[in-house]
Amino acid sequence: MTVAKNLTNAAVPMGAVATRKEIYDLFMEKGGKDYLIEFFHGYTYSGHPLACAAGLAAMQIFVEDKMVQRVRDISPYFEDAMHPMADLPRVSWWH
């Protein structure tokens, strides 16, 4: 899975890749122990101090503002608003 904008609240460019250990291990073992230094995913602004500072600040706000709980609290509102659209043309719905 690749992620980007929410890491820094889109304030500065930053991205990340998350994968299961099994997938990571598969990439790392192909050529032996030193095959890859890291799981390649691109290097635009890789590890840039400004992006990292923005990412840490965004995470701090995420925790302080209890964003996970906020999403849990308001998601029923959005779900209720979306269900009536399930029968509209060009709307794909997963259950």
C-alpha cells in the first residue's frame, strides 16, 4: 500500500510504502542478504528533514485531535447518506 498526502497533511511532499513482512522478505531474498538496501518505492524527497518534521507534526495533531474516534463517530452519517445512492447508475457498491 502506498500513502502520501495524509502523512504531512499535503503541506510538503512525502510518501511511504507499507507491505506485509512476507512480501518484503520475498524482495529481499532474491539476490541474497544484500540484494536490496530497502524496499524500493521511489526517492522523491526521500527522508527530507522538512517532510519528516511535517509528518511528525501531522501525526501529533492526528493523535491529539483523536481523529480515529472522530471518524468512528461521524462515519454513520456518511454511510446513511451514501446508501440511498447504491441504486443509481454508475455507482459501484461493496457490502
